[in-house]
Amino acid sequence: MPRRTPKSLFEHCHGSRTRLALAEDAPSRNRFSLPRPARGGEQRTHRKGVLNPDRLEEGKFICVIPRLRYAPYYRVRNVPRASADDIRDAINNRTTGQDHAKLREMIASCVNNTGNKVMACAEMTYQVELAKEVLVDPLPAEIRKNVVWRDTYWLPDEAASIYSKAAAEFRGDGI
């Protein structure tokens, strides 16, 4: 079962069964069932103080990860573009703004209602700059001061360590 916070805006459920069970208990809460692949591994690097440079306190921040509808694998893998990439890029260009507006709204709500921090980070290399462009930069200054942008890509062990210290993680999958 997820941690229960009486006044929480959102509850992060690891699986759909948990979400459904909680829906019977308190149907008015917003719930998210998101994949958490990095949390399950045994490869965590628990380095002391890893959060301090980013002004983050354990349990008092969330991680937000942007996502395009179609990952630009030609950029990730540094290979020539295929003809289908033009179509995928056109869809991404048309939908990126509206998709990430929802995540920005959630970020602002979290900051305004809890005062906690937000880390904008990536799970794929293309998402590093995307996080800044579509999540961080468009935010109002009063919200942006509580947002930390992870400006480098990280390996799974460091990501798992940070995610394990976050109150929740949100991805742009399926927006």
C-alpha cells in the first residue's frame, strides 16, 4: 500500500490493484499508477549528501520526467532518420506543449500546496534538455525557484537512489 497522507493532493500507487482498492476507501482523491522500474533494482548508490547540492530534502520533493509521444530514437542512437521520423516529429511538435502543460500545472499545484521542491529530470538522454524547455523554463518565477533541473543524464543506480528519496515521481507517459 502507498504511504497515506491525509491532506495529499495525489496518491502514487505502484499498481492498478492498489489504486482500485484505495478508490473504494476514498474515491475523491487523484491517483496515478505509474511504472517504477528504477525503484526495484538492487543497484542503488546511496551516496551521502547526494541531495544537498540540489537543495532537496528526502521525502520533501517529487521527480517529474517529461516525455514525447514518440521518442526520437534517431537522436538517442545517433542514427540516420527514417521516413517515419518526419511523421513522429510532426506529432511531437503538435502535442508537446499541451501534454507538458498538464505536468507544469501539477508542478505548480505541488509547490503552492506543499511548499516542497520538484526535480525535473530525465530517463532518456533526449529528455535532459526537454525537461528544461517544456517543464522548467515556462514556469512562473515564484514556482521555478522551487524547481531543480537535473542538467545531466544519470545512470540507473543514481536515478534509483534519488527516486527512492522522492515523495513521488511523475512521468509524461500517456498524458
